[in-house]
Amino acid sequence: MTQLSKNYGRVLYELGISPEAVKEAMELIHCEELMEALKNPTVSKKAKHNIVDRVFPEEMHNFMKLLCDYGSVSYIEEILDAYDAYVNEQKGIITASLICVTPPEKEQKEKIESFLMSEYGKSGVRLNIVTDESLIGGFVLRVNDIEYDWSLKGRISQLTGHLKNI
């Protein structure tokens, strides 16, 4: 995530736009034709502003027009992700990814969340669970730029590297 996206995400949050309007915008940006028109440098600012006025929620109009005017609309998906991350940060929620062979049971998931809350001093966890059978067993937990690798694949790789150094 670029600093530009983080800055815009924070501005979007500080504008006080309703979460519903932001969510609606998140859904709209997946329309390829819409995004191509807003990104296209041959489409005039006025035409882009008209598109924004007709398609996006009213609360999002000025923000989307600003992105169009400064040629930053191509970052909109990343900006909305940064907005989401900033909202969670303000609420004391940490976002993490759990990569595993099979999804954890409720008790295991609660222990992982408890670990993350105590480790990072947060009041909540947003845990994205991704399955990956190539791990063989165990799991990989990713938080920001930190990775906790408790997978069999990772352990085998570590052991192989260690044996090569002997």
C-alpha cells in the first residue's frame, strides 16, 4: 500500500463520510467500464464529474472528483483498503491473515485472536482466513509486515536451510 493511498484513505475517514457511502463506492469500483472511463485521460474533467454525480453516492462526489482531477482514481481500490485499515486502527482492531490447510476450529481461532490482541495491544481482531494445502499442516499468520510461520512447509524449509549451513 502506497503512502499516497494511506493519505487519501485517512482524508476520506476524516471527511466524516458515512460507512454506507464508502461501502457503496467499494462495490461500484468493480465495474470495469466505469473505472476505465474515470481513468481515461481523453475523457474530460467535466464528463468525469458528470459520471461521478450520476453513479456515486452524494457524500462521495467531491472526493471522487478530486481523485479524477488529480489523476489518482487508478488508486481507488488501494485507497478504500487504506480507509478500511484506518477505520480499524481508530477502533483498536488489528487485521491479520491466517493461511492454513483447513480453517481453525472456534477455540483455535479464539486463541489466535487472543494472542494478537495481547501481542499488539488491540481490542479486536479482523482475521482473514485463507486456505493453502501446500503448507502440508500448521499455519502462517501475517500481521502487517510480520509473519509467524508455524507450517510444516516452513519448518521443513528452515530445517533444510539449517542443514545446508552445517
